[in-house]
Amino acid sequence: MDFRLEIAKGREELALLAAARFLDVAADALRSRGVFRVALAGGETPRAAYARIAESWREAPGGPLDWGRVHLFWGDERMVPPGDARSNFGMARETLISRVPIPAGNVHPVPTTGYDAGADAAAAASDTAARYERTLRETFPEAREGAPPRFDLVILGMGADGHTASLFPGDPALLEEKRWVVAARHPGSGEPRVTLTLPVLNHTAATIVLATGREKAAVMERAVRGRGHGRDPARDAAVRPPLPIELLRPAPGTLLFLADEEAAAWARSEDSGPNR
Ligand code: 6PG
């Protein structure tokens, strides 16, 4: 696993760097595989990056991005309808999808509709996870048991508790070794979620983790420090349980931590590991 920490001067530069990386990975994927399959993150951090992609895809270094060969997925989703302000799909539709010529058939949201919100949302989340896994089987025909779908790019955020996607510390979803998509719950609100699992995330060709703000500095330090020098937090579990973000170890693949100066405050005063 090749990893880098890049520090942006602020949130706007982070958005620009993330958009540029998205377009670079897309151009590589289209050149080598003829298709670009990317899983998007939710939350607030990626909003500006999606908007910058919508504004800059025509001037991409490899030429305008061919949206007809781009397929969008989600790394996780809240069990809310697309029109709900909490919807990760809704946020991407507002900032990106509604502003680029991507065919509707190339957009693969987690199917969070078709169940009665009053019903047992947790049970609905399991059914939704199974339905999304079927979507992945259809759109990644080369994937099979033991060989999960290999996204060309996954964009992730990170919580101050070390969660990523909807893989939260202590959640059974974190231990899933076979299924590609499972139900999860937000530990604070209990909100039912659906998330890609580590077998899929750790099979990704290129991963970008976006983090901004002082509240993420401690967990960013922990996420990055242990990577160089052959450390494996899973092996050090006896010392302390690894955080989900520490278990994110895409191989073979690249992992870019893209942080603003507040989230990377600790690294600015010292070397933080290889490739910085
Ligand atoms: C979600 C995300 C989640 C998010 C982090 C960071 O559904 O909320 O997938 O993993 O990336 O919680 O969120 P912010 O970007 O809002 O800080």
C-alpha cells in the first residue's frame, strides 16, 4: 500500500486538490479500463470538492471527462429518502450530478426508498444492503466471492471518532469479512446506515480520505503515524483496538490522506512518514 499525506492550505485548496485527483484517477481508469467506477462519500467535507469537479471536468488534463463512461456509487448512505437533507446521494445530486452530463443509468444510489419509514428501519437497512450488493454484482461482473468489486476510486471522509464510511468503532460491520455491503448504525443517533465493508474498501485501486478541522487532528495523527515503517494497527490490537480508519489499508492500491492545516496540525511540525 502506497500512502501519502497532502496538506492543503485551507478548505478551498483541499477541494481543488481533491477535484484534480478525481479527474486524474478518472483519466487513468478510462485509459486503462475504459470505465471509471467511483464510490462517493457523504457528510459535509466532500461538498466543495464535488462542486469543483462539476466546474472543472471540461478542462481536465486528459481532455473533458467522458461522463458516459463514469459510474457513480456510494461508500455509505443514511436510511433516508433521496430528498432528505441527510441523504448522501441527495448532496451529490445537488453539488455534482445535476451539473454534469452523466447518464441516469450510470448513477447507482443506495436504494433507500420503497420501505415505510415507520417500519423497522434497521431491518430495512439489512434488506437495502443486500439490494445494493446485488447492484455491485451487476455492475462489477468480474467480482465474485473472495474477489470483491475493485473500485477505481473511493472518496471517504473521516469522523473525529475514527469512523469512515459508516464503519464506526465497535460496530459489527467493521468485522465483516465476506459481505460487500452491510447495515450499520450511527453510535450517537442510532440512525440506521448502509455501508461498504472493509473487504471492498481495502480492494480499491485509489482511495482519498478527506479531513478538515481541528477536531480531526488527533485521529488523523493516529491514522497516519502508524502506517509507515511496516506498522500494522490490526496486529497491535493488543495495545489498543484499532480505529476503523486505521484498518483502511487498500492493497494493492494508493491511499491519499488529504487534510487541511488544522486537521494535519501535528504533521506540519515534523515528518509524518513516507511520501509526505
Ligand atoms: C457520512 C459519511 C461519513 C463522513 C464522516 C465525516 O455518511 O456521514 O460517509 O463517513 O464522511 O462522518 O463527515 P464530515 O465530512 O461531515 O465531517
